[in-house]
Amino acid sequence: MPLGKHLIALLFSALVVIPCSSLVFAQKSSEVAKAGLPTASVDHDGEHDFDSLAGTWKGHTKYRAHPFAGSDTWIESDGTESFQKLWDGAMLELSAAASANGPVGLMLYTYNPQSHQWYVYFANRKDGKVGLPNVGEFRNGQGEFFVQDTLNGKSLLNRYVWSQIASSSPHFEESWSSDGGRTWESVRIVDLARVSDDTGNAHPTGK
């Protein structure tokens, strides 16, 4: 079912604050590059990389309860992931837990045809904030997206990885690194199963 127009409007209103942080983002992107992480490829036109996700999916999500604490305790939940194509090179994802009081979040994917990279913005219902985007691209069927972040005041790298994206069971994993990308700890895993191919486009797909 398509999202209400007011929800999309609220998201884009929140993103108005992003350009004010462009200088900070440039600095953090430089730090990511120093960690030896992938840079943009000029060979791949990735405008339609996320098109195969359009529609509704059942999602099984696992969160690591205590990151960087030597704990392997996970919190698991089931829910729905709805992907709506806004235009070529833009996708909106809404996550909703099966229980009424479960977590609700959204992710906005936008493509920059000049850099051949995707910007992945995240917000959740807890605070409504939209932070700096994870930035990256797909190579050999796998998408990796990075941003410099903090946890309890400590700097870390945040990585999103999408794999099997064109299959009937796409896989998403979020990981953190506290040592500049040398090692990673998985903190969130989402496995999808198709429910509907209804894209629920909020806008025409033309440019």
C-alpha cells in the first residue's frame, strides 16, 4: 500500500538540514577514504540498482544486544519492509514491526549520477532525526555503503551491505568498526521474503 504523501513530505523536510552539514560530511568522507574503503567507480551506472526491491517484503530482523561487549546475544523480530520507487534513482523504504509497539524506521536511497554513488539516509520513530548518509555503490552484485559515526562518544565506521538483491531473498547487514575498517562487528541483519510486487510509486518513474 503506498505511503501517505504527508510521510514523504516530512522526510524530505527533514533532509533540508543535510546541506548545512556538507562541510562535515566532506571531512568524514575523507576519513572513510583514508581507511582504505572502496571509492566510486565511473564504469557502473547504478541508477536502477535498487529497482528489484520495489514492493512489499516480510522481514526478519536481528539486532546485537550489546555491541563491542563480547556478547553474541541477539534480539529478533518479524515485520514488513515496503519499498517505493520515487523516481529513477530514488527509493523509500518503510520498516514496520509485526507488533504495534515495535520499532518503525525508514531509509531513503538517492543516486548521484555524477559520482555513480548512492546516498542512504536513515531515520526512526524514536527521535525522527535524519543523520549523515552512508555512501557507496554496488560491485559484482553487492552494495557497500559507509559513513563515519559515533557510539557513546567514540568514533567508529558504519557499513551497510546489501547482497542477493535481485533474488527472492535479499540480505542486508549493518556492521560497525572501531579500528578504522580492519575488523567489523555485525549489529543488524535483515532477511527478506517477497510478499507483493506492487511498487506503490509515489511519483512517476520518469526523470
